[in-house]
Amino acid sequence: MKKVLFSLLVTGCLILSAGAAEKVDWPVWFAFNDTEDIDVVGLRVNLLSGNCEQVTGMDLGFIGRSRYYNGVQMNLLVNSVEDEMAGWQFSLGYNEIGYANFVSGQVGLWNQAQSLNGAQLGLVNLVDYACGLQVGLINRAEETSGYQIGLINVIRGSRVPFMPLINFSY
């Protein structure tokens, strides 16, 4: 059953990204601590660390980096998207997004984004601008249109910049 669901997920990502398929050389990419200027539509497996221009689909492994990302990143240590992302990041370590203008999220110990429309769940959540929800021990936003739930909640651009337990701004 898991294999069928995984196959459907990869197939769906390939169908949804048919426009980008013209320039894609690799539907499956195995990364061995390398940096490549390629696009992957489908699955990227980071056997140690992988870095490429764009990934659409699923990213699995230890350390995954790309400039653009659409889909689900599930790397054990680090997920990093330098520019734009639409999707979710899951990690036991560090998640980083440049701009997530589509509904996106981060789940990990340390989550950081410049702009996020969605949710951050972790011990430490940092964002310059957020529209959504932060749940963690420490939550910090420069500006937000949403809620923070945690021990330390800071919204620097708010009338009430610090509140323990719950903070919000609109």
C-alpha cells in the first residue's frame, strides 16, 4: 500500500509539473555530496548532501539544498531552499526557506524563513514576515499577520512586541 501511495505521489508531481518537464533531464537524481545545475521532477535522494537548481516532487536523505522547490522535503539534518518554495519541509534539524508565498510549512527543531505563508512547528521559529501560525518554544517574527503559541513570542512590528504563551498581530 505504501509503494502504491508513493508511486501516486511521484506521478502526481510529474503531471502537475508538465510545463517544467521540457528542460528536465532527471526524473530521479541520486546526490552524493554534489552541486549540480539541473532540475529534478520526481524524486531526489540525498545520500549525503545534494544541491541543485530546482526540485519538483520529493526530496529524501540527509541534507537537501536547492534554489527553487515545489513539493515535500524530508531530510534528516537540513532542508534549505534559497529562493522560492511551495510545499513542506520536515527535518530533525534545520529548515530554511527564502520566500514561501504559496501555503507552505516547516516542521523541525530550528525553522527559519524570510517570508512564509503557512505554519512553523519547532523549538525555534524565526521569520521576517509571516502570515499564519508559529508553534514552538521560541517564536520570533519581524511582522506577522497571525498567531504565535509558545513560551517566548516576539513580534517586533506589533503594538505588543512580546507576550508569553500566545501572541498575535493583524
